Amino acid sequence: MQSPPFLSFRTTAAAAALKLLASSFPNPKACFLRSMTSNVAQKSIASGVRPNTSLSQSPMQGVSCSGSPPAHVSSSTACGLRNAMHEGTADFSAGPLTVVSFYKFADFPDHADMRKPLKDLCERERVSGGIILAPEGINGSICGTQESVEKVLAFIQSDERLNGLKEVECPVSPEDEAIHHGHTSKSPLGAGEDAPFRWDHVRVKVKKEIVTLGMPAVSPIKRVGEYVNPKDWNKLISDPNTMVIDVRNSYETRIGRFKGAVDPSTDSFREFPAWIDNHLQSAESTSERKESATNAITNEISMSEERKVPPRVAMYCTGGIRCEKASSFLLSKGFKEVYQLEGGILKYLEEVPEAKSLWEGECFVFDKRVSVEHGLTQGTFKLCYGCKQPVSDEDMESPRWEYGVTCPYCYSNKSEEEKERARARQRQFETWGVIGGPDKGRRPTTVVNNDRKNSASLTSSS
């Protein structure tokens, strides 16, 4: 008896999706993915569905590996691929995905009114990521097809107060895309306060600030430091009279920063003002204090020795948003020459050739790429699911590394009870917690509900 056409279509689509993903992976990942593709073909034959021969032959033959994913392939990726195999929903015809980070400071008191229509639009267009709305403006990072992302950005900028978003765009390679699909809602996403990011779904949050400094009086809308183009940045920071400050947190600066930059070693952006007060003082504040009572002269000299008075300050961060507030804060403290890298590290790595670059290491990003290098190519760091910090291959060789639980940077800070809870969460994640799949960011093929039931019945009987 001839098989129903929808079964042939769905099986072939699943095999096609898996083959495409398999071709993107080097061994041993390819072994597992190709094995799964082969299993799709075998099931289709057993069910009387003739697979497309071009999908079941040559590239997959002669590959011997088990049906379990190797250590290099996360369980989430494996589960996501299994979903694609069973559902056949992958559709790669809509074009590549792209990631766009954006922000704008603006007087936006009715910001909460935008939340629902913006979230609804993102869901309709299958755009994932995270967006923050606040009285001071908007901040976000989203992922989707070029067309879908542009629709979302156009909607945001239809409000004239948000027109002229500052954007940084990064394409998503097929390899990156295949690796990142299939994570759960509990996966480490939005590891920092800048741009909470999810590949799985979209979050639109209403907050007090789009980047949290905890000082409402500091307003980039009123004044900010002088922007410096990435191509002019090297000359500025090479000047010995310029103090270069990395405005990011310690887990970010640990994996990369500009040559000669000062690291405040903060754990959150809220700590930055205190660091400035404790380590720097403006020439204006020095002059004011020297005019105080004569019995305080000795204390003033001691303070001048401890706190530097830089003639010029140049600051940088990931995409530029934290520098907006940091530079505004320094100007409010009386600092005169305050500069900031326009577009942040990301724009610098995009525009400045590596041969001429003063950047050392990789740049931590607030999404599942974890880090990027020159040209915004995928970096080498992974993310500890226990603490949201970047980890290297060397870190993962440590006895303190346990996937989904701890790494060398958080092991000592977690109690045994916390570790056990993390292990339980990881077990649940590996067994049941998959959201997303190879069609994430694209519209899936339309499948009738009855077809889904028939396919499920077929799968369970094979």
C-alpha cells in the first residue's frame, strides 16, 4: 500500500535537516548527526516510506559510531535534533539568521505601552532574544532572519523618540546555528545586565533602567563623553596622558581587553561609581579641596597620592551602552576630557584589522556565542551554566568543572546543596527540557494536527 504523502514529506524533511546540520560539524559530532540521519532513513523504510536516495547514500556510508552523542555534542543539541527527526519541521529556505544588538537613551515615560505589541510582533516573526524598556529608553539583542529582524527594528523606530537606534549586527554561521539550537528556558542566557539574550524565545521586560547603574540622576540624554571612531581609537589610547578604563565586569575583562587598560575588577556595573570615587579624582575636585581649611592640607596631600588625577579618560565596553552612563557620571564629577569608544569593542573588532589592533584576547558577548574575535567570528570560550561565566578548554579540564553545575570560578562559592540542585536541574534539562530546534528563527512547515498524531503513532510503533 502506498504511504501517505505527508509521511514521505516529513521524513524526507527531517533527513534533509539532519544532513545539513551533519555537514556543518567536524568529527566526532558528524558521526552522531549522520548516525541520526541514517536512523531516519531506516525508520522510513521500515514504515514503507521510500526516502529520498540522495539523502540516505554516499556521505553517510562507512561511518561507524554509536547512537549516543559524543561528549562534544550537548544533550540539548541531540534532543533538539531528535525533535526535528520526529516532527520534520525544519525549513532552511528562509535565509540565514542574524544577531542585532541595539540601544537608545531617550525620554520614554510611556515605555510600558510598547511591551505587548513589541512582544507580539517578535513572536509572529519568530524573532528571539531579549529587550528592555525603561523610562530612559530601550536596550536589546535579538536574533532572526534579516527580514524579520528589520521588521522589529522598524516597528521600534516608528516611535520618533527611539528613531536612530545604535546597532551592531553579527551574522550567524550555519555551524554556530546548529550548535546553539535546542536549549531550554533554564539555559544560561543574558549573563549580564546589558542585553539579556535568548535563542529560544523573546523576552520584553519593563525595568527602571536599560542598563543598571543605580543612579537615576546620571542621564546620558543630557550629556555624555566624546565619541571616538574605532579607526581613531588606537591613537587616543596610545597617548601616555590618556587613562584607558575598561567599564565591563571582571568575568568579561578576564578573557580580553585593550592593551594597557585599567581593570576596575567590578562584579557589576553598580560598583563602577564607587571604584571611581575610590581611585580617581578630577582636577576640579582637587582644586576645590585644596581651598579648604588649612588644617586639612596634610590629609589632602595623602589623598592626592592615593587617587590619580588623569588629564584624559578614555572608556570602552562591549557595545557602548555602559560607557554612555559611565562617561555621563564622570562628567558630573567634574572630569573635563572624557572619551568613549563609539560602538564599543564589537564595532572595533568589526572595523579594525587584526594586524593593526590593540585588542588582546576575546570579547565576551551576552548570548550563546559567549565570545567573539576579530571580524566578529565565533570565539573559543564556552559558558558555565552554573554561574554564567566564560570558561576555556583548559578550565574544563579542571576537577572543579562539572557540566551544568560548576566551574573553577564558582566551585568554592556554591554549597553542596546548591550543586545538587544544579545536578537535578541538569538531569531534567537533558531528559525533558528542550525548547527550539533546527527551525528556530524560521517559520516551520505547516503540518496538520492529525498528521502529527499519525506521525507520533508511526514513531512509537517503529
